Amino acid sequence: MASDLPPKGVKRELPPEVSPISGFAPVKRQATESHTVQPTPAKFLWATCQDMNESERLHIKEIAVEQAEDHCLRIQRVLESALGKTKGDASSTGSLAIERKMFNQWLEELNNLRNRHHKLEILVGVEGPTGAGKSSFLAALVGLSELFPSGQQGAATAVVGKASWNWDDKPGSEFRAKVTLCDKADIERAIKSLLKDMKRLSILKNSLPSDCDDPEEREDEITNTENRVKWDLPRIKAVWGMKREELQAVADTCNTEQSYHKALQLILKKNPQACRFLQDGAIEFSAAKRKELNSKVKPFLDSTAVNHGAGPPFSVWPLIQDVHMYVKSNFLRPGMTVVDLPGCGDATASRGEIAKKFSHRLDVRLVVSPIARATDEKQGQALMQSGFDEAQMKIRGKYDGRGFGVILSKMDEIDVGIYIEGSYELQSDPETSEKLGDLKKLRKRKEKGHSKLKTTQAQLEWAERERNELHEDYRMAMEGLVPGSEDQSKANGENVEELKTKADNATAACKRGLDMIKTCKSSIEKVCKEIEEIEDWLHDKVTQTRNQYVKDRLQENHAIRQAALNRSDKGSPPLPIFPISSKAYWKLRDKKPPIQSFTTYPSTGLPAVREWLIGATMSKREKHLDDILGAYQGLMAMMRFYSQEKGIDTNFNISRSTVESALAQTHREFSIVSTYMVTAESETDLEQNLGTNLSKAAMKIQELNPLEDVKRICKASSDEAVRVAAKWSRKYPADDHDPEMMRCNTYTAILSRNGSTYTQKGTGITYNWLEDLGGLLLRSICKEWDDQMNQRLMEIKAPIMEAFKKTWTEYVSQLKQDIRDNLPALEVSFNNFAATADDGLLPSDSSIQKMLDKLSEDASEVTDDVVELYGQELEPVFETALNIKGNGAYKRRRDSVTTKIRRISVHIARPIVNKLSARLEARKAVVPQDLRRIAQEAIDRLKHELSFHLHNLLENYPTNEELKKEKIELQKDIRVRVEEWELAWQPRESKDEKTMGLDLKSPGDTQVIIEDDDCDSDKGEEVVNNPLEAIGDDMENLFRDEEMQDA
């Protein structure tokens, strides 16, 4: 063994088989070598809070991630400083070179981990009819006005717009955006396709019906080609500014593929800037102020034509894949990404198609519909009640009260009087009737008060004139007094006294008049206040009644559809419905006079939506945080092992290779077991004791089969198929009460598209017969799919982890036994290391959860192709119908389709189900391989951490005293920071902080108090034409108390 000792003062390099730093296992604080008692590993609060409620756990883990990132950045600065000092140092060989590599790997892992955390996207998307208020709602939700262009600006969102938290704090980059453009080749193919369609259309129109073998087929082809031209033409016109006549002239010159290519280049050259955009592939913007960023990004989000450089103005939206903004909003910081989708029913049909394709990628899907039209508006209803979408969400596990919700926008828009007149509920409500009666009386009192006030003001004006005249007469009389006879003097004196009395009475009357006017105004103000209170009560009552009525109707319809979907009336979560007013929210935010009945933030409905969204996304956020924290704990472990004081003055006369040889057999056996135990049974004791449970757990996954009952699935879908197909000729097939028929040309256009998506020009109505049938099939399997591939699949995690922990415990125990038998001098040190080994299961737990989540997601994607599969099966049906010509062809085509669907519906479903089953089995087949990978990753993490432990324990410091001193100082600096980090993660007694998430608010979400509000005056009763007629000369009794009381 002495021969294995390294020369004193020389560090050994890490063996080449040691893997790079990745996914380190969490390790707790260790005792020094002098301790003979194995220490108890420190328990971190984020790892021991399982018994707390969801919001408390989330808050703790979010804080823990922030603390970990902060402490890692402190360690990063220390390591970068150390790397800077040794850069280019000739002595940086051997162990120093290895340490440099270790540090660089650690820093790289930290950078990757931070990026992974910052790139979390929990997609919260809104869709709905154009003009429903989607963009306004999202802006209010995140607390940033004009985040996306709204319909009020004349050009609503035309592309997919996203907004996430901006982690970049560099000056000038506080707000950023990235515009991703479509592939140039796709745009070129679309232009060529348009030119070919226009060329073909021109030929067809210029030919005579008699020139064709089948005139009716000619008409069908004209209709179908015209529809395709109308679909693509707006996109080309928006970018290249070419009218239909110009494009037609270009298309008419094309006869060969080469000529089409030349025509394409001619068109592209008309807008060099658009070509540059496509060539770049992406455009990035940054700004210090949000409004500055908005002005830069707006032309890429909406359909406005603006100048992009020196050329003429044009719209860029047809070239855009999506626009992603990075902004500062507390709501977005936990990983939320809001998505604004183009409105359905848009005049440009292709925008609605963009929204449809994106909606299934959302974590939370919100349909926005104006509350006044929510139960009747066709497009909104189609989004809320799409059988295909409902089944897809159920299969994806998102139809559970957390993945789908309805936003009822514009709830402030209501006419109280008209609604009460039309509401039987309010008409028969005693309290409402009493309030209406009180309001009528108060308005009469208000009218009477205004009339009395006007009369009093007129009388006061007269009294003031009289007072002024009397005082003038009295003054002149006093000045005219001259000595005379006694009788004359007495008469003059009496006259002066009389004038004085009249003047004083007039003054007193004017004072009483002013007091009466003041009292009258006060009385009117009091009445106005009472009127305002009753009007507010009625407005709130009407708003709440209307809100509840709409919600009840939607809930009733939802419950019926859920019962059909689940084939049971039990266990269906209610549909989350939120009436909101974005306009009222911004009135409060901007400190403007609030809208009636919307005087607080909760009354606007936005806080309730935020709280629900935070709760709805908690599960995904917590899984992400667990994953990130496990990786951060691994980084902590690496630095703890490197910086621990053990090994400075200890020489065990043992080499690294000796230790590794002693443990190699156990490593190898465990790796074999981990690989083998999930693929087959073994007769060895090790397999029987450790691998059986994991094998059974994996087998339970293989046993999950939501498509097992093929006969029931086919019958359930086929029974409805005939009824659905019979309604394909209706303009509104989803509305059983609307028998209006679609036009013959529309029906033909859908047939020519093989039943796939077709949006009718003008009405914006979208038809998809294949989705109709695919929805029936999905609805027949979604209950079992959700039960097995979402619910039961997650329950299998527990036995998998139980088997994994059991295997892991045996593995660590055997390693300890190997050290005890072969290298007893290392037993205490190794036991201290092994005491923290169980924390290595945390990353494995997270990996298994991610594996199950991915399996659930991948399995659900099996059904994405159900529409395509139906298209393949039904192509002959639609082709046969198209071949029907002559008089009455429309009816005969409808009958042909319905008859064939009735005859073959069961036979169509079976091969589709079989194909879905095969794809599902392929997805499940990867589970054993994934489990082997996770097990091997756990082994590699422990081996790597053990390597660091041995590196510090067995190898001495450099012989160079200066380098030795620097390393000791470096280890001390790192050790201090690791200890601070561990301390920050320790449980605290104080629980003063509120749970992050439920306390998450946008700026300004506080109670708003109304200080003043104007009250409108209604027309009063007729005012006395001459208010002075009743006054007479009795100034002394004018404006007496009884009159003031009457006011």
C-alpha cells in the first residue's frame, strides 16, 4: 500500500472517468474529522415543508431559489477572481489545472441552471371573438397599459403576442422584445401557390362551359380555387402592396416552373425590407421605457401599415411567427407568460387559424367574450363549447377547473333602467321595487328643491335691490334733515325712522334669504347623495344579477357537457367564470373618477382572475422549483466538499485509486441492477430484494390502456356520427335551434377540402367536419384517458420512488461496508459523507416526476393526429359526393355523405383506434429506458461528489507556500459563503411574510375611495314664471323659518 502513496505535496489529477459537473446531488453540512459521532444532516425548510399548504410551500421554495441564486453569485465572484489570478500562470498544472477545470464546470453549471430557471414559461393564453377585449384584459391583468394593440386602436392583434418577465436589468434593456419571423421558404411557397391558383382560375373563367367535359366540375373548381385565392391574397397585399389585378397580370405570364420562379423574384424585389426581415429570421428590440418598446414593437403585432426603412409603408404581420416581449410586471415574475392570440372571426381568416393551432399548447386557456353576448355570440360559444377542444383538454388533464376558464368582459357596459324593465327577477324583487319607489320620491323632492331654490334666488335678488334702494333713501333722508318747526322736525324724524326700519328689515330679509338658499342647497345635496346611493345600489344589483344570470347559464351548459363527457353527473369541477371590467380597472389605476359601482379593485374582477391563475399554475411552478432547488443543492454540495477543512493536516497513506478500487464492485453491481431490474426478472438475491418493486411499478405503467375497450369506443362515436353529419349542411351546425342552411358553394368548398378547416368569407364562421367526427371519438375515450394517463399514472410515482429509495439505501449501505472492510481508517470520514447521500434522491425524485409528466404529455399528443386519420378514412366519401352533378346535386351530395357515414362509421373508428393504441404503446415503451437513465444519473452524481470529497480528503496542498496560502484563503472564502447559504435555508421561527402568489399584486391594487362625484339633475316640475308675485311688500316676513323648512 505504501507504493500507492503520492509524493508529499503533490496533488493527483482527477481520473478521466469522472464525469463533468451536472445535476449534483443535494448534500448537507458535515462535521470535522475529529468528531467520532456521525452528524445529523441539516434540514432545509424547502425540503421539509411537505405538510404545509400549497401556497406556503410555493412561497418558501421561491424564496429559497432567490437565496440560492444570490449566494451562488457571491461564490461565482470568488471563483472568477481566483481564475483571473491563475490565468496564464505557468505553475497552473497538475492539481491547479484540475481545480481550474472544476471551477469552470461549476460556473457553467450555474449559468445553465439560471437560464433554465429564467426560461420557465407557463403559458396563459386568451382567445375569443375579435373585439371581445382580449388585449385590454391582458394589459389589465399584468398591470401594463397598451401591452398589446387593442381593437379600439383600429388594428387589433394580428399575430401571436407573448409577454414574460424580463430578467435583464442592464441599463437600456429593462424592456425587451424578440420578433421571430416565418421561414422564407414557406413564404415563397405560399406566393408561388397563389400565382398558380390565380393562373388556373383565369383559365377556368375564360373557358366556356361547353368546352369542359363536366361543366359542374368546372364550377366547383372555380369556387374552390377562388376560396384559396381569397385566403392568401390579403397576406400578399399587406406586405407587397400588390392589388389583385397586378398579381393576376403577373400570374398570366407564367407557364413553366421557371417562369413562376421569376415571377416570385419580381414580387419579392418590390419590398427589399421584407426580404431582409425574412433573411434575418429574428429582430430584437430593447428600451429603458415600456412605451418606447411598445412604439417599436406595435407595427409587428398589428396590421397597421408603417414605414420600415426607406421604402413605402407595409404591414409585417403575414411574415411574423410570434412577438415575445420581456417586461417588468410582478404577475409575470414567477414564470407566467401571457399569450394574446388573434381574434377568431377576424376578417382575415388565416389569423383565426393561427390562434387555433397555438391554443392547445397553452397551460391555461381563457376564452374572452363580452358578457352582454356571452350566451348568444356564435364565435365565443364555439370556443367555449367545442366538443373537440373539450375532449383534447380532458385528455391533456387541463379540464379540471385549473386549465380552462371564461372571462366575461365589459361588465361595466349596462343600461340599468332597460335591464330592470326586462328582468322578471328584478321586477319581482321587493327590495328592488322599494329602492325604485324611493328613487322616484327622491327625484321629485330634488325637482321640488331645485324649483324652490330658483324661486328663492329670484326673491333674494329682488330683496337685495329693495334693500339697496331703502338704504339709499334712508341715507338721503338723513342728509336732508334741516332745522325747522317742531312739527316739521318731528315729521321728518318719523320719516327717517320709518326708512331706517324698512332698510333694517330689508337687510334682515336678505340675510334670511341667504340662509334659506344655503339650507335649500344643503337639502338638495342631501337628496342627491341619497339618490346617488340608491342608483349605486341599483347599478350594483343589476350588474350582479346580470353577471349571475350569465354565469348560471354557462355553468348549466357546462355541467350538461361535462356529464356527457364523464358519463356521470358526479365529480365535475365547475367552470371558472370571471366577469371583469378592464375600463373600470384603468380608471382606478389612473386615479380618474371611477365608473359607477366599480369603486374598488376587487369590484373590477381582475384580482379574482389573478388569484385563480396563480392557484391554477401552482403545481407546475412547484415542480419546476423542486427541480431547480435540487440542482442548486448539488452546487452547494460541490463547494462544501471543496472548501471543507478536513484533509489539511491528515495523511491516511491511502491513494484515490485504492478507494475507488474498493468501491468499484458495488458501483458496478448497482449499475447492473439499476439497468436490469426494469427490463426483466432476476433470480439473484440482489434483484429479488431491490429490483422487484421498481419492475412492478414500471409494469403498472405498461398496463395502463385507455383504449382497451375498442368496441364501446367505436359504438359510442359512431352512434353520434350520423346525427352530426346530418347537420353539416347547416350554417350554424353547433346550434340545434338554428335551422338556417349553408350555401351550396360553401358545402362544396368544404367537400373539396376533404372536410378540413374552412372559414367562410365575410361571416368568419369556421367549419371542420373532420374535427366534428374526431371530437366524437375523443369524447368517447377522454374519461378513461384522463383517469389512467393523468390520474393513475401520477399515482405510480409513489411505488417507483419507494423501490428507488430501497435500492439506494442498500447501495449506500454497501459502500459503507466496503470502506469498513477494506479501508477502516476512512470509515468516520466516509460515514459523514454517506449521511448526506439520501439527499441525492431529490434530483431523482424530480427526474421521475418529469418523466411521468412527459409521458402524460407525449401520450396525449397521440390523439393530435385523429383529424388527419379521419381525413384518410373519409376521403373516398367526400370524393364520391363531389362527383355527383346535375340538378339537385346539392341535396344528393348531402344525402350521399350522410348515408355513407351511417354505413361505415363503426368501421372507420376501429382502424383509427388501433393506430392510436399502437402510438400509445410506443410512447410507454420508453419508460424502462428512462428509469435506467435516471438510476444511472443518480449513481454518477454520487460518484462525482465522492470524487470531490476524496480530492479534498486524500490529496495534500501545493508545496509552494504562497500557492498553499492562497488556496487556504480561497477555501475559507468559499466556506464562509456556503455556511451563509446553508443558514439562509434553515427553518425560521418567524412567519411574518405572506405567501407569495396569493399576495401577488400589480402596482396600485389598493382600495379606492371616492371623495366626490357629480350627480345629474333630471328635469323638474314647472317653475313659477314670476317668483316675485307672492312677495308683496311684506319684507319683514320674507324668508321666514316656515318657508325655510318647506325647502
